[in-house]
Amino acid sequence: MKKNKRLKIPVWPIIRFEVIPLLIKAYLSQYWSWWGRYEIKFIKKFLDIHNAKYASVTVSGTMALEAALYALGIKSGDEVIVPAYTWISTATCVAKIGAVPVFVDVDPDTYCISPEKIEEAITDKTKCIIPVHLYSSMADMESIIEIAQKYNLKVIEDCAHAHGAIYKNKPAGTIADIGAFSFQQSKLLTSGEGGICITNNYDIAKKIDRFIHIGCSIYSKSHEKDYIMPYNKCNINEFQAAILSNQCDYLLKETIKREQNAVYLENLLKDIEVIKPQKASNGTERRSFYNFAFTVDIGKLKQPVSVHNLIHDLNEEGLPAQNGYGALVYNYILWNVDKNLYIKKDDTGAKKISDEIITFPHTLLLADKKTIRAAAQIIKKVVTKYL
Ligand SMILES: Cc1ncc(COP(=O)(O)O)c(C=O)c1O
């Protein structure tokens, strides 16, 4: 990507020197392992932000999803409904425990799993749904919970993009049985790598905790250990927790800035008819804006042109545009190994998004207004060239 001096896009994660004394304190404490001072502090802050009761911190969002499936009793042979448009972890965690991911289409406006299509995909083997709150929208949780109750299914919210988002007065991650978040480098809260599960159910919380801490749970009153299962040992350490704890103090302020800048950018792009920004689903009250995303009506542009031409030109102008996940999750090489490993339903919406999507990292929305205006000008210039 070319450098463009007009674009002052912050580098993520933002460096805050106030974290250094925390890291030194953690180091000097000579306690670096699980449930140390900073981890407990971070858990408390994260639970307060998300208005939830229990949390377990782990090494990645992928591991958080796996812990969640384990805690809900999902087993080999069960079917788990996942969106056709998402990051591979939403599906690989299912396959890893021997269950079958069932890929269901997404809404072409919100990019989140379509509740009507979920209902069509339910069989007597279906045990769980994993909706993803993708980029900046929340899945239609009201309908999904209704379906789950009707068919007695568990629901895990994949909140890898939704730290601090709010849906119908409820924070992301607290609407279903479990919310699983990621703290990987690009995420809205990050310690380089990491993840967390939150829940309001005591029994589920204990199971998640045991999965992560080789049979131990902070939520087990007597602190009795359970060594019966071959659990994992995938907790974070005090240095990661100190960084995350500090980042919690900035999440709300940063989220508000991202939301305001997203509205500003959308308005600046309004007159380009071929651009259709990702919509928030009904009930989304605060958008996290992990990515700013839109689709371009390629059919209305001079042919032949693909979204990759546009992304190439945007990159040449210094804008960090990307093609979302690049491919549909079941088209990755992993899912081509054995077609019996997964079930694919209709994917019209997911295909359209995949062919037409352009995404920008959330750091663009942390820039000043001048940079947002410059970005809008570049997008206009690039797209109108092909009209
Ligand atoms: C939607 C989604 N789910 C899960 C994950 C997995 O998170 P991690 O990379 O921390 O394992 C990601 C990571 O990008 C993601 O985007």
C-alpha cells in the first residue's frame, strides 16, 4: 500500500505510556500466572462494561468459542448453525470437537446470519447456533433467541467484533447463553492475543473456567478441582491482563468516536449510488465498528471490473481497503478436504457480499475529520472512475 501524507490514520494498538508502570508492577510482583491482581481487575472491568456476571479469560477468541461449545455440552455428531460469511474460527471450533458446522446464509444488508434461513436448516441433530455480530452490526438476536427457544437450542454470540456494542438495551455477549470475544491484535480491545467468555449462568461459567484452567474454576466455591476431563490449559498471564485492563478505560470513548466518524463518512459517500454501507440490524443501539464496510454494485460499473480493481486503486492512494474475509468460509482449503465435514445451505447473500465488499479497519474511524474527508474524496475518485 502506498503512503499518503494527507491520511493520518492511527496505528493500532494505540501506545499508552501509562501502561508501562503497570507492566513493571506485574513483573515485580513475581506473580505472572492465572487469576493474578490484573486479571481479576480486568475481569471486573469487562463484566461492568458488559453488565454480565461471570467471565473467563483465555488465549484467543477461537479458544473462547471452543470453551463455550464444551460448556454447553455440544458433542461429536451434533449440528451447529454458523453464518456462511464469517472468519473461519466460528466454524473450525465446531469441527474441532467433532460436530458439524452448518453454513447458513446471511442478510445482504447487515451481513449477519438470517433468522429465516436458520429455521430452514434445523434438523433433529441441531444443538446450537453461533450468530456473529459482524464488523459493526448485531445479528437479529430477538428472532434468533425465539427460534432457539422454539427448538430448544443453545446460542453462542461470536462477539469478536462487538466489544461494547449494545442491542435492545443489552450489551453484546449477554443476550444468549454465552458471549465469546477475541483480543487478537486487530480487535477493539487487544493484548496481542487473547479471548474471553461471558455468561450470566453459574453452572456454565464453572464449566468454561474448568475448560480453560485444566479443571480449576474460580467460580467453584470450595475451589475443588475436577481432573476427570482432559481439559485445556489456555489462560492468559498478568502482562496481557494489565494491558487489557488499561484498554477498558478507553473503549467507550473510542466506540463513540468510531460511531460518529462512521456516520460522517457515510454522509460524505451518500451521493455515490453504487456504494451501499453495511446496515445495522433493527435493535442495534451502539455499533462497535470493528470495520467500516460497504458493498459496491459492481454490475453498474464499466465492465470488466471487480472489487479487487477498486481495492487495488484505493491501496495505491494510501487507503487501507480490504476485501473483507476474501472468500466464503467453506471455500477455504480446510473445508475442501472432505465435503462430509460440513453442510452448506443457500449462500446467495454471502456470495454477493463476498463479491462486492470493501472494508476499512476501525483505525480509519479513529482519525480526525480532515482524514475522514480525504478518505471520502479518494473513495469517490476511485469509484467514479469506473462509472
Ligand atoms: C468473527 C470472528 N470470530 C472469531 C475470531 C477468532 O479470534 P482469535 O483470532 O482471537 O482466535 C475472529 C478473529 O478474527 C473473528 O473475526
